[in-house]
Amino acid sequence: MIHTLTALGGMHVAPHHLAAQAGRDVLREGGNAVEAMVAAAAAIAVVYPHMNAIGGDGFWLIHEPGKPPVAIDACGFAAGMANKAFYAGLNGIPPRGPKAALTVAGTVGGWAKALEVAAAWGKALPLSRLLSDAIRHAHDGVVVTSSQSQLTRQKFDGLKDAPGFADTYLVNGQPPAVGHLLKQPALGRTLSELATRGLDDFYRGELAQRMGAELERVGSPVRTADLAAYRAHIVDPLAVRLKDSTVYNLPPPTQGLSALMILGLFERLGVTEGEGFAHLHGLVESTKRAFRVRDRVVTDPRHLPADPRSFLAPEALDKLAAQIEKTQALPWPDTAAPGDTIWMGCIDKQGRAVSFIQSVYWEFGSGVVLKDTGVCWQNRGTSFSLDPAALNTLEPGRKPFHTLNPSLALFDDGRVMPYGTMGGEGQPQTQAAVFTRYARFGQSLQQAVSAPRWLLGRTWGDVSTTLKLESRFAPDLVAALRSAGHQVELLDEAFSDTMGHAGALVRHPNGVMEGAADPRSDGCVAAI
């Protein structure tokens, strides 16, 4: 992927090409950006199962021209039985298996809420049409990608004994080979039922009854009553004002605050040239300050120790930016959070834009796959702590900390830019790399996504907290970073999965759209 693609009629980007095409085809049939995103979200839950599922959570940013963006929190809460007594005798919440499946899955509720927002835009396509590609892929099968095969093999020991996992994703008890045809008939039937009975059936219908019963049967604390109590919510997005744009992201329980803080801090460093020491060092040091604020503040929105917006105020950013040493790295022993996710973006012909993210947390989440429905359940609740004094302590009904955070920028000149990535700790960092490369240093959108990336800390499939660099960085830049005190780890790969799967779209005031997909993924930009 070298060149930025352009179009006028609509554009969708996703980390799997079949999901991008599902969204594009809905746009072609007259659907809007939200409808296209629901179609793509359902499709990618089938074709990229190691990264996301309908048993996970999701977050939305929706922009309609002339109006402020709308944010949707589709994060599930801890089950009523998910208390410290349930985990008595354990040092922490298990990362895999039934006890890791402790929060309600919110993403389907987020689809429903987004479609409510879009209902004011005119005639809607039927839900059966929006889910049709996902249903077809589930029944006909999808070709296993290299990332699915490799991650299944890497995480095999932790996943193989989770209820339903082997029957769904393994071949004769072993990880599937690249190119294996994966069929998911139970998931296909579930999606067909949702298409017929409506998305609410996931929480308050026959489907909810069956899922609740099976979750109880395998040993999860989630019950039918927890599903029935869930609703996705419209929330006020966070925003940071930059010199030529306003960038939006999600409020807690997501780490959207840190993504915005990084941009606000970096702008105050006065860096004038991209790809050199000042660019990378400045963003890494901004990341450290933003992450430390995040780790003190971000939790369930009902339990916040401080107002996240106060950290985005100009005076607060000025004060924190002044602490950044322009030639010396702040020591970084801090731990990091993993995560597996997909980000997708869409813009329709009318200029309505969506930045969307959907996740099960770790690869394959808890590993629990409900046999009756084919739904793989997330392990997002493992981010809770059993320590009563912890910021994210486990309590029934509480929302877990989320690495998920989709971004959307509105430029003063009329450009609209939805962008984002998967990758746990890497999400705010990659977002900052893409945005600054495009908006500050004049790189094309595709160049901004494809260019070599870095990651401070840990992302999915990794445990170290070093500053990781792809192999394409110049040796003199690597040496300069090390001399400044950064603990650099040079990766072997030129395009590493460790850096996540990013994407970005831009719509110009004249209606021209640009799109970029990540060569590290299996995705593409699909347009009309």
C-alpha cells in the first residue's frame, strides 16, 4: 500500500478486506455511514474472530456535517455476581476461561444505539440487509489469515481448554493453518435470529435467555438478568483544541483522554520537522505524561477521582508540557495494558463520518465460545483489580477500564478525519503518529499509516515495556534515542503486527475523500 486512494461516493476502511467491502456495498445501495458500519462490524466479527466478536464491547464517534460529534459508549458492566467473593482464593481474575467472562457484552447494543442516531437521516435499510454479509461468511466460511493462525498458536495453551474454543476455532485440536476454511454455523444462526427478531433480542429476548443459561452452565458470573439490564448510552465526547483543528475521542472508561493529551502536549513542544529525533522523542515523552494521568484518573465514569476535561484545558497542558525534557527521556518502568481490537472508519456521500472500535480485549477474549449461539465472550473484566483500594477495583455493575478509543478530527478548513487503530497501549501512540504525520508534517494519508512506527510499552501478544521500533528506522535516529535514555528494542520486522492495524479517512470540503489502510493488516480501503 503506497498511494492514498480517493473517491467521491463513499469510503470504508477496515483491517479485513471483507469487512471494508461489506460497508462499501451498503453505501452503494444508499445506506448511510452508520448502517455501513453496522454491516462491517457484523462482518468483521465473523472474518477476524481473533480480534473481535459480538461478545465484546464497542465505542462510536458519529459526525454529521454542521453538528458536533456524537459519542456512544457500548461498554458492558461487571455482572451482579462478579464480586470479590466470587474470586475468593485467587490472586487475581483469571485471564481466560469462564471466570474471565465477567462483563456483559455491549457491542450489539452499540449497533442498536447508533442506528437510532441514524434514524433521523431518512429511510433505513432493513437490519436483515445489514447483517447479510456476516451471515453469509459465517455459513459459507472464511479463509483463516496468517495473524489468526499465528495468534492461535502463540496463545494455544491458555485458550485450548476454554469451553467451546476447540470446537469452534481448532482443527483436530490444533491451531488452524493459514488458508483453512473456517465455518461458524452457530454464529450464523445467531446473526440470522438478530436479523429477524431485532438487536434487542441479544439482551432481552430468546437469544439472551439461551446465552445467559449457557454462561451460567459453564461457570461465568454473567446471568440473563445482567444482559436484560444493559443499554448502550450516548455520551459527551472529550475534545482537545489544537491550532487548526479540534480532535474528539471517548471519555472514561476509555483511554481516549490520553490520546488527546498526547496531541495537546506535543503541539506545545514546537516541533517543526517530522520523522527526526524531535518528532519521535516528543511524542514518546508526551505519551509518558499522558499515560501517567490516565492511570490516575480513568475508570468507571461514576467513580472518577477528577474531571478528565480539566487535563485537556490549555493551562493544564501548558504546565505538563513544560516538564518535558527535549533531549532526555523520562525513565519508564511503568506497566502496560494489552488488548486486541479492530478499528474501522466510514464516510458516506453526504459527508457523515464514523470512527468505530470493537474488541474482546485479549485475542479471542476469554476464549469461551457459547456452543448454542457461537458467541465468543470477551475478557475485558480482567482489567479489574481484586484490591479494594485500586482505582479499577472490581464491583458488580462497574465498567472496566478500556484501551479502546476511536478518534475523529474536525479541521478549521472543513476537512473531517476519522482515524484509529487496534493495539492496546499502542492505540494513542499510533493515532498520534498518524495524525502528526498527516496534519503537521505534510505526509500523504497512506504514507502516514504505512511509515515505520514505534510503541512504548506493551500491546497484544507482548509483555515488555521497552520503546519498540520497526526495523525501517534509520540507525542514526535509533542511536540518538538510545543516547537520550530511551530503552530501545529494535524489532526484526519492517511491518510488525506489534504496531497494530491502523486506518484513516479524510473528507475534503469539495467532497473528495481519501483513505488509507494498514499494510500490517489484512484490510483495505473500499470506495464508490
